[in-house]
Amino acid sequence: MTDGLYKNSGINLRFSGSTCVSVLIVGNKVFCANVGDSRATLARRKEITTGGQAGQFKMVGIPLNRDHKADEPDEQSRILNAGGRVAAYRDMQGNPLGPARVWHLHEDIPGLAMSRSFGDAAAAEVGVNAIPEITEMNLVEADKFMILASDGVWEFISNDQAVNIVLPHYQNNSAEKAAEALIREAMKRWQEEDTSIDDITCIIIFLNIQ
């Protein structure tokens, strides 16, 4: 439905589109629907054992969905069967640069770095689709918050790192400051690693699971 709304919007979608990750919490169960390489991560308090002694805890990040990357075996197979190809950019010497991307078989378009998205009409011609992948998980009392973010956050920040960036602000009950801290850190790492900055969007959800 959403993809259809995009197509009927009048927007030029030849080389434009979007990803999406969403969650629905019903009681103590969470459903996650994902299209593309945005990600939802659940922060869970986990007991650890050091020197045979239990009773210490750490927060870990549990991804609720997988990223739809072009070189995932099932995703790549669909693209190849639709007449596309999957390959990274190549430099002047022919060396691969960056992630695997979706291309037309005989044209260097569109170069999309994901295998599912809304819009992106040129990529849709070679197997990229907007069919969401839906997962479900039971929430437990140890689950404290969720992070929903675009790939601009996850490019240089792991699930566990993101959880630890948010954690102090969870303890202070400030979701807004948690989001600001994660965005600042993502921007900092892009500036350290690249000459450009990808889209950086995040939502923080504090939980109260009984």
C-alpha cells in the first residue's frame, strides 16, 4: 500500500526512494516490519558471570530485523533472477569500493546499496521490492528500551555501542537526549570515516515490561 502511494504521488521515483522499519507492541510481544536497511534494536539487561561469580549485568543490543543488503544470498538470488546484477563500486584500478549494490545488467544504474525499498523505480525493474519482512519476539522484564534508526546510524555504530550511548539517558529518563546523543555520535563517526554523511534518523522508545 505504501509503495503504491509513493508511485501515485507524482514524485519522480526513478532514482529516489526510502527504507522503513516499524514496531508494534501488543502486550508483551513486539512485531517488527522492515523494508531496506533501517534497523530496530532492543536493549536487554543480561546477567554476566565473571570468575565464576554471577550477579553482574550488562546491556546488550538485540536486532529485531535483518538489514536487506544486496549480497544477502536470498536477496541477491531474487535480483539476479530479475535480470539485475550485484556488485560494489569499483575504482579506476577495478578494485571494489563500499557495499554491494544493485545494478541493471548492462547499465551502471541505479547503484542502490539495499535490496528492498519504497519507490526506486529503476531498482524495482531488477528485483528490488517493497515487501516487508516481519518478525516477532516476546518481551521480558529485562528489556529496557528500543532504538529505531536509519542506516546512517548503523553504518559505523554497532547494536551494543548504540545501546551504551543511549543507556545513561535512559537512566535519566530522557528519550530526547538519548536520540540527540546517538545522532551526534553517528555524525562524528561519519566525519571521521568518510567525506559525506548519510541520512541519520532515530527514534528511542523506553519500555516498562512487567
